[in-house]
Amino acid sequence: MNHTNRKDLIDELRVLAGIAQEREKEEDVATLLKQFEEWKRKFSDDIDLENIISATHDIIDKNRWKEYIRDNEFIVIRALYKTIITEEDMSPELYSSLKPKIDAVKKVLGR
């Protein structure tokens, strides 16, 4: 692999890691909205919305931050395993270069 191709793959990893992070945030927001609707039905006007938002933000922020302090390659492999991103989201060259590691993760974690 020449230097230009390697740089392109590193750039693509960075972009895909950002996409994975955004997609997970969108999932978190959807889950949060669903929970708010459930809480709203149960508690109506007695709900302490400010505390719920603060607690939820802390949980999501801390958990996601831990997941995204890894290197981009790890983030992309994790996102592929969790189907947050798919093979179709990336170039064939990048997928090919990650395939042995993806297969190793699947072997260890199942699927």
C-alpha cells in the first residue's frame, strides 16, 4: 500500500468514526424521547424534567465518551460489529484492510 492510499484510508477511518458517533447519538436521542413519552404518560405534570435531562445527559455523555476515546480503527470495527455502520458505508479497500480484525472480533464475540 503506498503512502497516498494509506493516508486516504486513515482519513476515511476518521470520517467513519465521526459518522458512527453521530448515528449512536441519534439512537440515544430517540431512546431518550421514547423514555420522556413514557415518563410523561406516567407522571404528567409532576415530572422533574430538568433532573431527568441532566441525569440522562450525564449517563449518555460519560458512556459515549468512553467509547470514542479509542483510535478510529477500533471505533469503526466496533461500529461495524454493532451494525452502526455497514460494509457499504466504506470503500472496498478499507473494508478489505479491516476484514481480518473484524473477523477476529466476530470470532471472539460471536456472530
